[in-house]
Amino acid sequence: MYRELSKKFSQKQNMPQFPPVADQLALIRRGVEKIVPENELVPRLEQSYKTGTPLRIKYGIDPTGIDVHLGHTVPLRKIRQFQELGHQAVIIIGNYTALVGDPSGRDQTRARLTQAQVEENAKDYLKQVGKVVDLSRAEVVRNGDWFSSMSFLDILELCSKVTVAQLLTREDFAKRYAAEQAIFLHECLYPIMQAWDSVKIRADIELGGTEQLYSFMLARDLQREQGQPQQIGMMSPILVGLDGVRRMGKSLGNYIGINETPYDMMKKFMQIPDAVMRMYFELLTNRPLEEVNHLLAGHPKDAKIALAKDVIGEYHSATEATEAADRWQREISEKQTPEDIASASIARSELVNGALPAARLMVAAGLCATTSEARRTIAQGGACLGPNKDRIAAHDTQVTVETGLLLWAGKKRVVRIELAD
């Protein structure tokens, strides 16, 4: 039902009325860990349905120099679902909150960015976000539009609405305070600024991760004081990375970027632990859950290929996703020769009677940094020749070197030799 509803509603871009609330909930609740307050969601949707008034769905992004990976797409995909239901997406580019730095989940002060750095980082953000969200139907604003015009008196007035005790209820601040680690005053402004964003755009629903609960609730307080309807916080679980444990992140090297090539994405998908596939299916695809259950009951490799093709198809094309899966089957699963093999040039003058000792050849071809490393690779059975991967017996084995010779180090590293005069 999920896929049919999504397709049906996405075709109605300027609907005079919305799908029934029950149908909307079928899409909205998928992949959501927590809704606060839960009891306000249905009445808000019902009011929107009766009046034909789109809800305003807020998502803020600080341009801190990251490349969008699948972890970032979880709330972005939720925004797209709201768009497909006829609601209004509001993307806030946090060019002023980025100057402070989000302290969420951090046990130390985040390095501050300069305005020049923030502006440079912001340039590519919308291009990346546009791969997930329909920007032609979204409002895109910068919170510098209102923060840059605030006087010191305006800031004092805003800060007077929040107590230090309230700020210390944030988990990250509480941990640092208990550990007697520094909490700088500018960091305390971040959740206040994030909450004030909701006031300025009159948010009905804000999307984000579970670590944003404090800011979501503070926004409700500020909206109430301003006589506005209070927003609802909708929090998605944190997507774990390729290790299946820690959150997906570029700094941890356990991420899949949406700008990576289809084949690189495919190779990474095939590395994920079996235990996280359900989370990935639920958060990153539109595949109906009954189909997901059927796939997960079968062979894990088949389920991962289906998962990878679903996701790759969203950011590239279905054809490219299928080609990447077929290539993985040939090169990795069936251990056939890769299609894009790098060349390694070796001067004919280095050869003795047209040959080189195996260890010297491995170094000359750039597969090993030193002769010692090459000898270890050969001793461990990792050095092979030709398309059939014939194992090299010993480091001093004389290898006849010809243009086109395939030389392997391990299962994946391979070069094609080219002789140069």
C-alpha cells in the first residue's frame, strides 16, 4: 500500500484537498521513532484536511561542509513524503546557527566556522538536497535573514525566555556539566536560535533526529508565547553506518554518499551487516513492508541486492542500479575480472630477458610499497597472475612481463601491465 499511496499522491502537486488522514498516517508514521506530542498529530492533520490548508514542515540544515550521505536523507525523505501528501516543505539553511555550531551529541565545544566558510559550504547544499526534496515546491530560507537584523536588545529579550536550568536539561550539556567540562555561552544560544527559527517560519511540524528533542520542545514554548499554534516534533531513528553499530558518518568512514557512483554504492551496501537491513529498508526505501519481510526471510545476499537497487535507483537510475548489481555479481561474487582496471607502466629496460622477480614486479607495478610488503603478500597467497588468478609461488619466481598482463594483490587490487620503451 505504501508504494501505491506515495505514487498516487505525488502526482497531485497542487491538490485543493488532501488524502484522508488515515492514508496520510500510513505514509507519515513509517520510519518514525517518536512523535511529540503524539496526541496532537491526528487533530492537526484533520484540521488541515478540513480547511485545505497545508501544514508547514520544517527541516533545518547547517552548512558545515558535509557531503550528503544516506543518514542525512532520512529526514529529507520524510519531508518529500509530506510534499507528496500536499503539505509545504520549509528548508532552513542555518547560515547563522552554523556560526555557533550544533552541540548535539558532543562532549566538547565544536570548532566555530567563519562566515566565509559557511557561505562557501552553503553553495552545494541545495544541489545535494534537491536529489531528495522537490525544491520547486519548497520554501528555502536562511536564518541569517532574521538573526542578522536583531539588535542586542532583541537578543536579550529572546534569551530572557529560557532559563539556565532548562538548558542544562539537554543531555549533552548535562553530561559536560557533570564532568566539569567547559560549556561556552555561545553554545547555549544554539538551541534557542533553532527554536526561534520555528517561530519565524510558523512551523507546524519539525523533522529531525532524536537528539533534537530539547530544541523541538523549546520551540513549542516560544511559539506559545508568540500566540502561535505549537509545532509537533517528529523524530527519526539515527541510521547506523556500515559497521552496524555507530551512526553513519563520513569521519567514521562508515557511510554511503548519495553522490558516489552506483558501483561504489553497491559495494558498500553488500558490506552492511544482515541485522541492519530492516532499518535500511524502512528508512531508505518505499518498498512495502510485507515485501521487505519476504525478502528478509530469504537469502541475505538477495535482500541486500534488492535494497541496494532500490536506493541507488533513487539517486541515479534504475538502469544504473541494475548494471551496478550485475557488475558486483561478476567481479565480486563470481570473482571475474573487473571492467575498469588501472594500468601500470613498466620500462622494458627494467626487465632481464623479458622477466622480473615477482616481488620486484609487485613494487614496480605499484601494488606494494616495498619489496618486504610484496614478499609478505606473495607468501600469504595474495599475489596472482592473469584472468584466472594463477597464484605466484614464491617471491623470487621469474615472471615473464608482457603488455596486457594482469597482476593481482588480494581479491580486489589489480593492474594491467603496459610496457614502455
